[in-house]
Amino acid sequence: MNDDGLTDAVQEAGAVELLLIRHGESEGNVAATEARLAGAEIIDVPARDADVNLSGTGQEQAKALGTALARIAEDSRPDAVVSSPYARARQTAEIAIESAGWSAKVLSDERLRDRELGILDRLTSRGVQARFPEEAERRLWLGKLYYRPPGGESWADVALRLRSVLAELNTLNSGRRVMLVCHDAVILLVRYVLEGMSEDEILDLAATTSVLNASITRYVRPSGAGPWTLESFNVADHLTEQGVAVTEHAGDASVHPQ
């Protein structure tokens, strides 16, 4: 394993535990929710998507996450902490690791970045309909898994890059544990890949479930080989226990082809 993430792993045995963490609430999450509620077409984000920081609440969530991680016994802690390079994810990882008192270095892997939206970046659903009505129609026709905005990615594209990340978990030393800090769509698509979901199954999940900010999802496989078992999903009890706000910032709920 090197500073670029998981790319140099070459051993035969596999990892036994995978923790998936969604980043804390970001300034972009807040801006997007405000824009939707106001009926605006444009989301007033302060920076490009990769550079959007955590909100004040997001920073508190990351600290609370670290407190929860500190409870993990030393011999059961992740051996590697790998983050999306986007600021909100990396900040979450760094704050949480510091709060937990871990000495682990946070590595970056661009394959864990959020979905790229191309020409639809910074637009609300209303904005897409008003400015790119043909794209809005095409998105409804194809559904979220296969719709690719010009210059952007479909969910299937994101799943493709995640497959290479997840395959590398099969080549780590036996007994290794890995924590990935990433984004809501990435976590849902990890489930899609690891659980062999169909299009209907992943879209049903996306339509009914919002991955909470700073939530923890856990997969295990004690043998270090074969299929993974989902031990827990979207857990944010550590926020409630510490009096930190639980925030829900979901994407467009219209995900199925129509």
C-alpha cells in the first residue's frame, strides 16, 4: 500500500472489515438544500465541488465520529484510512482521526470522489428543467443508474471505478481492515457492487434512503475471502449520543426510469 491509496497491494489474502463513512455536512449540502427550498435554479456554492468545505455542523459531526472511532479496540482499528480527495471528505477523515487519537495517515484515492455532474453542476432540478429541458427528459427516460450528463458521469460510471477499488481489498494482507471516507452516492454504489444488486434494487434503495452525514456503514468477512456481509448501514447514533445534529442531505428522489 502506498500514499496514493490501495494501488500497490499485491498479497493474496483479503481484508476482513470495511468501514464506509459519509463526509460531514458540507457548505455545498447546505447551499443545495437552501436552493431547493427557495425554488432557485442555481446552487450558490462557494467553490468548485472538489474544494467545498465542511460546514460548522459538519466539523462537529466529524469530531463526534472521531469520538466513536476512539472506542474501537486498538487491535481492531482500520489499518488504512483512505479518503476521497474532495475537501469535505478529507477534512472529515482528518478531523475524525485526530479526535480519535489515531496515528493513521489519511491517504487519498481519486476513485472515491463524488459523481461528476458535467453541465448540470450547480443546478437544482428546477434549473435543469429550465435550462436543459432535453437533458431533464433524457434523465427521466434513462433513470439514475445509466443517465450520463454531458461532461459528467452516470452512476454506472461511478460503479465501474469503485469496482477496481473494491477488487484491491481482495489482495491485502489477511486480517487487514480498511476505512473509506467518501460520499453518499459512492456508499450506495459500494452496496450495489458488493451485494450484486440489480438496477431496480439500487434505485429502490436510493429513492427511499438518504445516507446521513458522518454515518458509518460496516461490512465484514472473517475469512478475508469471498462475499462481504453488511453488518450495519447508515448508523449515526454516535451523533445523537453526543448532542450533535443529524443532517440528511439527499439527492433527487426521482431515480427510476420513467
